[in-house]
Amino acid sequence: MIKKIIAGLCLVFSTIAFSQENNASPYSFYGIGEAKFKGTAENRSMGGLGIIPDSIHLNLQNPATYSALKLTTWTVGATNSRTTLKTDAESANAGRTSIDYLAMALPFKKLAVSFGIMPYTATGYRIQRTEEEVLDNLRNIKTETQFLGTGGLNRVYGGASYKVTNNFGIGANVNYYFGDIETQSLIRQTLVLNDTIPGTQFPMQYATRETNSGKYHALGVDIGAYYQTTINKKHTWTTSATFAPETTLRGDTRRTVATVFEGADGSLNVIDNREYPIESADNKIPMKITAGTGFGLARKWFAGIEYTHMGNSALSNRVDGVSASSYKNGQKITLGGYYIPNYFSYTSYFSRITYRGGLRYENTGLVINGQDINDMGVSLGIGLPLGGTIGGSNLNIGVEYGQRGTKSAGLIQENYFSVFIGLSLNDKWFVKRKYE
């Protein structure tokens, strides 16, 4: 049965993952887009805390934890987000649904291997701005500008982990990043008459469309380690760290400027089209260092804190002419944990449910009009055991409410609510039959 479920999930992922528009943030215009992967559903429910070496959940934030798994593990996750975008003058709503990850891990005693695929960054926004210039008492010129962004980077990884001792594990991933990013602006001008028939409008010439499109790829690595020990013969103390060095993102970006005629049905017909290669330095996937520690009671409760430093000062915009933005190093602090009433209960299903919660604060390193773009959120979630066995497959559901950006300096504040779900399926492979 598990193999049929996995086959179906793989089919869904292959047809959806690379065609989806999985972002609705205007801030994804900058750099290489908004970072999309924030951990598995169980980690995100704890604010993104990724320091726990789990025996039944695949932790995709630290490759050292693969060797803590007891069974072959498949995991897949998805998110539905609703965002309200606000300025001082108006607000709008947007919604997106996306696949977050698909991964597998196979443990072999002290060694474990894992591989998977996930969106890494995403560019996705639709914005319209209208400005009006007064020529005289009878005439105005109205300028409408539409901004559109699509695409992003995906990450394919293969990794391995080795349990050096019962308390200490190390691991590493090899990552391949690839994807297309396209941004577009469409400018229309209209003459507005305010004499005999106020509001009468006449289009002025043709509209102008500028498109910047690029294909990108990179090869990188990340390494991790964890240490876990028992205190007072009952409680556990866990500490972990990961490091991903800076990676050069290579690609070709081209700019196309076209004069277009807009039909009555909204279609755009190209009148004149010119293409310009853009000579710009290769962008970067920034360096990232994460360290965390936590304390708990095995299979009962856990609480931890994690700090991430991001070398985002190495980022730059993909196209020239974006002068209002800059980058500095970013940082993130996460607090989170879980509670299980009775992990070993055979009589009460609700006692075996895992309850999770967490807080997250992030300075993204992006600065626009002198304003730091920060992102903060609070999350809650549950882990539902599947079947009647203890320590088996489970369904993880979580919610997050957060805020990104600010309304100051003419910017946009995003208030978002996300519902995410993750399926973790465990099975025992490579078991020698006792009977033929």
C-alpha cells in the first residue's frame, strides 16, 4: 500500500512542482527571489526549529540527522497561504498553494543516505500602480504600470550521514540548484479629458513592455553535525550545527523591450521587439551558518532555540537599475518545541498526538528605501499517528501567522496565514526473510 501512495505522490509532484506560481510577495522581485524552503511540516510547526535528530521524521535542515532514522522514510509536504498586502492607501489579497518538498532516506545501521527535491526560492507577484499627471485644467495623463514576476530556483540534493557514536553524528549534502526567473513591466499611458464629458479617455500610442528573463544553475554543499546526551539518566540535551558555504549562481539574463498593442480581449500584440543581453556579475547563494541547542524528556517534551546567520550581503539584483535596494547580512532566531501526553499509550489515540509550537524572527538582510525587511511569525501544529502501531507513519498539520515588510517609506506590509501539511511514511526495507 505504501508504494502505491508514494507512486501517486511522485506523479502529483512531477506534474505540479515545476509549473506552479507558488509565491505572492512583491519582495520576491529582489535578488534571486524569496526563500521558500523553511523545513518540513513538523519543523515549521515549531517555528522552523531543526536541531532534533528524530527516529521517525526526516529532518531536511541538518544532514547529520539522517542516521538517527530507524526505518526507511518518505516525506512530502504542501502549503496553502493567504496574504493581505497593505500600503498606507489600500490593501489587496492573494493566495497560493505549493508543493514544499519530496524526499526519502534509507538507514543502514550507522550509515544513512537521503535524496529529494524542493523549491528553493520563488518569484511571484502581480502589482498595478496608477499615477496621474495634470497637464492643465482640461487634460490629465494617466500612467498605468503592471508588474509581473514568475519562476524561481529548485534544489535537488543527495546526502549521507554517519553515526560516529551513539551520541554524535555527522552528515553532508551535495545540492544542485536550477530554475528560470522572469520579471515583466507593462506601461500604458492614457489622455484623460475633463471638459464636456469628464473622464473621457484616449490611449496614447502603444504600450511598452520590458521583460527580464534568466536561466540559472549552481552546485553547492552543506554539512552538519549533532550531539545528543542523557542528563540525570532521564532528560536529554541536544546541540547541532550546520554550515553551507557561499555558492556562485551562474546564468544568463536577457532583457527584451517591446512596443505592444493591447486588443479588446486583453491580448498583447507585439509591434516592435528588441533584445539586449545584460552583462552582470554572477549572483550568489549566500553562506549560511546555523547553531542550536535544546533540552527535553525523550518521547515526552522538548524545547530548543536556534540561531542562523546568513551572508546575504553577497546578494545582488539580477538586473540593473534597481537603486533603491541593498543587502546586508541577515539573521534568524527560532524558539520551539513539542509535547506528547503519552507516547506509548495503546488505549488513547489522543495521548499519542504530538503538539508543537514555535516563534520565529528574521532580518532578511534586504533593505529598501532605507527600511529593513523583517519577517516574523508564530506557528502551531499537531502530529497524528497513522495506523495502530507506535513510532510509525504520521500526518503532520500546522498553521503559521506572520508579518513581513512595513508600510513605512511607501513600502508594502504583508500579513500572511499559512496552512501546511506533511506526510511521513515509514517502512522496513532490506530485512532478510526467515522463511521462503
